[in-house]
Amino acid sequence: MILTIHLPDDVGQRLRERASRGGQAIENYVLRLIERDAGAIGPARTGDPSMIDGSSLQPGGGAALSDDESEMLLNELAAGPALPHLPAGFARADIYADHD
């Protein structure tokens, strides 16, 4: 199946950045995203062992990940949106301020 899509420039740029962080061509990155989403409908037919759906993994669920799969999931997590930094003076007391 051939599919042509037109993306806004900012979306295309974000996809390119994420693909390059993972060392992939944008076409392969987008295909992986589509296959992962389609995995909810049925298994991917690519035969690519790196194609896993992390949303279906549960602790103790019996789905053992290879080292490569674990690393890929952690890299995807690290490439996610930037999180805010804690203030410089943040301390343990700030966490437990409402506990007596």
C-alpha cells in the first residue's frame, strides 16, 4: 500500500528530529509508528523483532524483553518531551511538607 500524507512543517521537523535521534530514516521511523499503532488491531507483519508495543507490557505479564528491545524503549522514553527542572532549592522537606 502506498500512502502519501502532507504534514505541517513543524510536525515534519519534529519527526525528522526524533528519527535522527534514533539513527533512523524518517520513513522507517514513521512506518514503525504506524505499525505500532496498527499492532492494536493485529500483529505487525514486518518480521522485525524490534517492533514491540510498549503499551501492552505489564510487570509480571510474562513478556520478556531482549536487551535491544529494552534499550529501544528507554531511548524512546528519553527522546520524549522535555520535562521541567526542579527549583535549585528543592529538598526532601518540600516533598513531605504536608506530612506531620
